[in-house]
Amino acid sequence: MPRALEHVVSTDFEGGEGVLVDLNTKKYYQLNETAMLVWRGLEQGMGFAEIVGEMTAEYEVTPERARESVERILKYFESLKLVGRP
């Protein structure tokens, strides 16, 4: 499971959206509510199943759809080098 890297900081906005800032590259990324839910889970050290559980509890979505969303978001974070593998 990837983990949030220390040089990436997050800020939550009202309504659940937020921003990530990569302090190394000075780039920022605006995230929707579900991406922020995944990011907060990573910051808290949650596993994949726990994040999927959070998503199904927070939104009216099937576990299968939640798994697909979490996988897609994690791949997005990895492509931007915002997360790393322990």
C-alpha cells in the first residue's frame, strides 16, 4: 500500500475538496471529495480495505465501485509521485 510522502502537504476546503502541494516541485493539485478521502486515509496509515470501507460509509456506492475508485485515485497519486511504497 502506498503512503503519503512527507514533502506533500494537504489542505482541506469546506465541502470536502482540497489541495495537495508538493513542496519539492512547488506544484499543487486540486482534489475532489473522494480523492481527499483517499489522501486522508493514506495520511492516517489506513490500508486499502479500510479506505474502501470509509468510501462506502461516506457515499452511496457499492464496495466494487469504491474499490475501483480507490485504485484509480492511488494510480493517479503514484503517477504524480505524491506517494511512495514503504
